[in-house]
Amino acid sequence: MERGTTNGVSTNVDGAFSLSVQPNATLVISSVGYTSQTIAVGSQSVINVTLAASATQLSEAIVVGYGTQTKADVTGSVVSLTTKDIANAPVQTFEQAIQGKAAGVVIENSSGKLGQGIKVRVRGTSSVSGDTQPLYVIDGIPVQTDNFSSTSAPTNPIADINPNDIENITVLKDAAASAIYGSRGTNGVVLITTKRGKAGATRFNIGYQNGTSEATHLREFLNAKEYVELFTEALKNAGRSDASIANRFKGYAAGVAVDANYNVDTDWQKQVFRKGNFSQYDLNASGGTDKTKFFISGQYSTQEGILVGNKLQRIAGRFNVDHQATDKLTLGANVGLSRTQNNRLPNDNAFSNPVQIVALAPITPLIDPRTGLTSGALDLATGNPNNNFPFYYNPLLGIQNNAATYTTYGYRALGNVYAQYEFLPGLSFRSEVGLDLLNQDEDQYLARVTSRNSNPTNGFGFSAHTTSARFTTNNFFSYRKVLGEVHSIEATLGTSYEQRRATGNSVSGTQFASDAYRTLSNAATYTAGSSSSTSNALLSYFGRVNYGFANKYLLGLSARVDGSSRFGANQRYGFFPAASLGWVVTEEAFLKDQKVLSFLKPRISIGRTGNQGFTDFASLGLYSGTSGYVGVPGQRPSQLENRDLKWESTTQSDAGIEFGLFNNRVSGEVDVYLKRTTDLALFAPVPATTGFPAQFRNVGNLENKGVEFALTTRNFVGDFNWTSTFNASRNANKVTNLNSQPILGQYLSRAQEGYPLGVFFGPEYAGVDPATGDALYYRNTASNDGTNTGVINHAAGTTTAVDSAQLVNVGDPNARWTVGFTNTITYKGFDLSATLTGVFGNKIFDGGAQFYSVAFNNGPDNQTRDQLNRWRKPGDNTDVPRADYLSGNGAANSSRFVRDGSYGRLRTVTLGYSLPAAFVKKGYLQSVRVYAQALNLLTFTKYKGWDPEVNTDYLASSTTQGNINQGIDFYSAPQPRTITFGINVGF
């Protein structure tokens, strides 16, 4: 790069370059992972340079909003990851690949189902009713992350993107870094840059990997003998006779007497969990000339889930090209195309969810001896599926022979074209036009054999189609100049416009002549149909100035004005400024001669960002035309207007320090931050005279504050190279104002002033009365603050009546600490990398435990083995109440089912070997690497459920409820343990 200008060039694969420069020019030679060098050209026409390896990559170009900066000059809080952090991971999305590798970025997979929504939080949750996911920007264009699932379980729209196409990822965490994205910066910004070609011979890379996945953990349930023993006790305690008990078990056992000779012991859990296959094929080519460079790639990936019936396939292609049309004009295009097919499973709360099969009795045979078919498939008396046997619907009926299918097809085109013109050295103008087009089809069919679960309608079909398109254009000037060798200036000024439109329609029908006919055109009766259309627009003006003096004193200023169609006419525009300061102390003369500190940069920032992640038309007075009566059309008001509805606004202050020690053998950074969000948009009660119960208003506040650590050590350097990276973050979330009105979620979850979002409030379980075996609850003391809750006061005594116990704080689903620890070792051709992740201090509410961990006090469901420790006689000391069928003893929602959700996990392990270059070149190849890798290899936790990384899918549909209902387990599939073997060949 010619210093003080934007005139630069990339080397070819051999490191050679050619560049025309001004007289007396100075070149800055840099490469990722190496220390840059500054060289005066003078009269030289040939310059030979050797770069030294850098530990902290301070000269690395970091992608920021609408431009780049070197790491040393950045005054905001950002984290940068490269392709080596995400490439070839046996996962379907890049978020899963970076889990545990970025401080302050919490990534949570809701379950082990493929293609399901993934929770990503940057420095906490900053909204109650709005979007809480970060903004994703790919090659400068913001992309859609809306959930278009027709079920309440969200899917992951980022699954359309091939992780192996990504060159680097930058996460903008504080306001100084993200305020240039204004109204969408509160939740953080994830900037993704895809791979590009370099001048030189065309290089091809082929990759293949194959492996299997299985559940990380299965729960332990009663076997047949234990089931009969404990259930018999519960039935006798409930006053049932021996004859009725024997008759009940005979019904569960398909008409066979359950006696000493009965030998059926069905492990239903193992009928739905499997080893799923994974395979992936990658091919890319890149190269070009000094004027034209290209990158082209293709991928086919297919993965079977750990639950039968679950499968995700993706076909993806990408073409990126950059062309130097003239000395001043550069043209380019970035185009990505993908097709995904997701064979989905029912929601967690559905009886057809495969995991819910664990409720069936182990004395129930897999095959009904009376019919020779799967239990529940046929009732000989009616000739229809059995509605009474087993005692619940058998999920295997929908899985076998594809009797129940739900397939989502996604077709996505994501790309942009650009032109950049350099008016003067250092001054350029760039224009970008981008399009994100998503077409999604959903097709469901439920065959006759599922009628017990789907109603006896001779088959049920559902079909939905959604089209969503977002058009984006960015136009901005960039100026970069170094004056007098000490004053560096970088400035950006521009405008952006986005417009999105989404349409959808769906139809369902019943009465199919045969299960061979599965399309809606074959339905004799159409039972429902709908269509929808929505749109929004965003007009923005933005600017940024970064100033540096003598590479020591750094100043950053940015601002953005956003105007959104989503907000009221009186508050349509918002202003989002930010400022930051940095001081590179190690550039001072008084530290020049010391050998300990290689780099030291304290920095501070403050800024404001916004959140516009709400439904379209939220500020308008709306009418609905669905009030017709007996064929006469009608309309009614459906939403109260609010012309003053505006953005949720977050003011964030950050203080950090970056350091390097011992020639950067040790480097890291520490940040503390405070995020205060005001004007939360919530439905607030209004006078009944308006005709509405509530109006969408800006009425609430919350805050997040925390600390982040990141440390990198180069333990050994040389042929044997060992690098360790560690990060840890602590975030404390608190709702500070909800107009004194708590918002209730499901089970024990709620949003309440003075507590973290999603806190669990419920009766506090006190154990079991040793004299009677009854469940006890602490009475505690009412708080009298109008929230219908109390405070813990065990001196108030206990009660057996759960309704007499005050609702108190019994747990927080938000983690206190999240950590990641990665070690990378290379020795000659060998490489070994391992990442450990940890989540500590969070609680999980086991929502299914009120059915499978209550000693038959809530139904005939099979029980977890810990229920064998139940109370049996006076004087027994245990925390499992007396078994008393259907008594509800201890089955009420309470702290009894709140568990410690902390865990540590060996997230990834990769062992690879690159064949010697001299050897592979004999076969006309450039490189060959073989590797084995494992995902979720080991998990360390006290949680007895399927997996501690969990959040049940069926409660994540509505934004408000999805934000509140956190840390809930309800028959949710565990994460997969995946082991793959692969090879990469370059030629």
C-alpha cells in the first residue's frame, strides 16, 4: 500500500507484486500474521522484503463499517476471526463454528435438531419485545435474518450461507464500532467478508469429509421391572385394587398379563435416537491477473440428525470477481446462491416429537403381538389406528414409512455489485447495489396412521410459500491521508437506502383418497387458507472520522441518521452518534527502551445505538377486514395508532486496554462496559374508553453491564509452535422499568423490574415431610409491591399447599460467566487444535420433569430413575415425595424443577497432517492435508437432562415470549457428538 493513499495491490501466490507510485512515495508492506514494514521507495524499481511473524497481528486490516482499519488504530471494541477459525467444521452454520472464540459473544444452540434457530447475543439481551439478534452484513450488504417458519419453532436463516466461503468475521461490540449502523447496532454487528481471488495462476481446492453424529447424552428411565414396582406402589397409595392394577398393566402390555414370565422391556428412547451420517464436498477455484481476480466455489453438504427423520441438505455456490477497469475505476460483483432442504421434526411440545416417546411404558412392546404392526398402528376392532393403545400417541407411527413429513425448501440469492472510483490519491467514491432474495416452501403431510395425533381426517396436508426480498444501496466517499508523516486521517461520508417486501400464502386440506396423494390439489376439502404482505424502508445518512497523531493519539467520531417506516410520523428519524479515544502508550519516548511492554493501548468510548427490530406498521392505526358475519363482509379496528412510537435507544460506554508483553509473546485485552437501554417498546395498558386493552408504546428501560477478558500466549515458537487463546466474559442483565407491570412468560419465566430478563419466579420447594411423604414449600413473605411476588424468608415456615407459597426468585437462566479456551499446536506437517467452552451460573427449568420426574403423581409416564428414591415410610429423608398416582404431590411448577445449567464442553478437536510439499508436487499438486475432527466430544455438567445447552423451540415464536422464555427444557433433543474424517487437496 502506498502510504497516505488507497493505492495498493495484493501479491500473487509467489509473493511478487507490481505497483505504480508517486515520486518520493513510501510503501507499507503488510500481511495477516506478520509485522508490517514501511519502506521509502526513493529511486528503487525492485524492492525485496521479508516480513517477520507477528503475534498480535496489530497491522492486520480489520473490517469495520464501510471500510477497514488496522488493529492498532481501532478505538472501539471489536473481535476478528479468520477462515481458519471456521473452515471445515462439521456444522451447518458459521455461528456454531465460532462458539467460544469471541469474548462477549454468547452462542446457544436451542437443541440438537438440525436447522433450528440459534441464539446469538452480543453483550447481553437489550430488548424485551424487539429483535435481540445481531445485524449480519455480508460483503457490505445487510442480510435478512427473519424467521419465516410456519410453526412456533424458528428456523435459522443463516444456514443458507456456506461457512467455507468466509474469509473473515468481525464482531462490532461497543457503540464506537457499531453506531455507524445506527438503529440496528444495539445488538452488535457481525461483518462477514467472503473469499476473493489473488493475481497469479488459477488454484483449485477440493475438500471432502465424512463422519457420524450421535447424542451427547441420554437420560436414564425406569426399566420394565422398576416401572411395574414403582407404579404399583403409586396405584396402591391411591387406593387402587390389585385387580384394577393387573388389568391396567395388561392393557399397557397389549393384552398380555404382566407377571413373572413377562419379558418385554422396551427402551423407547433408543428407538428414536440414531447415528446420523454427515458428508460434505467442497470445490473452489481462484486466481486472475493484476486487473481481474476471481473466486468461485461450490458445496454439497448433507447431514442426518441424531433423531430419526431429521435431515438437512445444502447446495451452495459463490462467484466473486474484482476488475480494475482503469487506473481509477474498479468494478466487482459478489454473488452467492444456495438451496437448502430441511426435513424437520415436530415441535418439542408435540406428542409426535420423537423425544416424547420416552413417556411410553417399557412394558409396552415395540410390535403389537395382536397385529404384527408397530404398537398403535391398528385397532383390530375398528380397522383404524388405535386411539387407546399405547396410552399416548406413538411417535414412531409418523416416522416409519414417512407417514408424517414436514419439509422446508429454501432458495436464496444473495449478492451485490459495486463500482469504486478514485478521484484523487486517497479520495474515492464507492457505490454498491445489493439484493437478498429468499424463497421458502413448506410442505407437510400427515398420513392416516397418525390420525390419533392429527384427527381422523383421511390425511392432512399443509403448504406454504414465502418470498422476501431486500434491496440495498450504499453510496459513500472515503478519504485516507497521512499529512507530514504524523497526522493520519480516515473519513467516510455516505448514504444508504433499504427496502424490503415479504409476501406469503398458505393452504391446508384434508380428505385424501390415499396416502399416495400428498399434494394439496388432491385434498377433497380445503380447511384453511391465508395470505399476507408486509414491507418496510430505511433511509440513512452516515459519517465517520478517525484521526491519529504520530501513531500515538487516536480519536474516532461517527454518526448516523436513520429514518424508518416502522415508527411514528412524529419520531421517524433517529440520531446515533459515538466517540472514542485511544492512546498507544508504547509509542511514547519514555517506553522506547524497555523490553517488557511490546504494546499498550488504553481506550474509551461512548455512543448511542438503536433497535428497530419490530413488526412493520407498529405505529399505525390498523383495521382488519375479518369481521364478516354470515357471508356479509365487515371490518373492525385492530390496532391503536401511536404517532410518537420511536426507536429503542441504547447508550453504551466502554473502557478497555490492549496489551502485548515480551515481544508480543503474550497479548490480550480487557474491557468493561455499561449498556443502558431506554424507551423499550411494549404493549402498555390504556383506558378502556379507547376500545383497546393496550397500545404499543416506549415505556421501559433495562441495562447490561459486564467485563470481558481475552488473552493470547505464544508458548513455543519454531518448528514446534504452540499458541493458546483464552476468553471470558461476565454480563449482568437487569430490567429497570416496566411501568411496575411484570410480563409473564411460560412456566416460571417472567420480565420483572429489578431482575434479569427471563428470571424464574415460583414457589420454593422445601423438600419432603419425613412424617407423611408430602411435598413441602416455603411460605416466604409477600413483597407487597403489586407484582404478586414475595421475598425469601424461611422463618415463615412451610406448607403442603403450593398455592399458599409466595412466588419468589428461584433462578436466573442467564449465565454469569462464559469462557472459551483454544490451544493450537503445529509441528512440521502436523497440526492439533482443541477448543474448550464453558457456561457457568445459569439455571434451567426442566419443564418435562413434572411428567417424568414425579413418581407417577401426574400420570402413567415412564419416570427417571432418580424417582426410585421416593419416600416410602415415616422417617424417610429424601427429596422425592410419596408416590401417589395422579395426586399431584410435588408435581406443581416450582423450584423443584429448577436445575444448575452450568457446563464445560470440549467443543472441537482437530488433528491434521499436511503432506510434504516436495512429495505432493511429484503428483502435480500444491498441497494435501488429511484430518480428523470431533465436535462436542466431551461434556462436563451436573445437569441430569439430555443436554445443558438447551432452550425449547416451541416457546421461541413471539419475540417478546422468545426473549423471556430462556433456559427451558421440554423434551428437547441433546446436542450431537460428531466425528468426521476429511481431506483437502490443492492444485
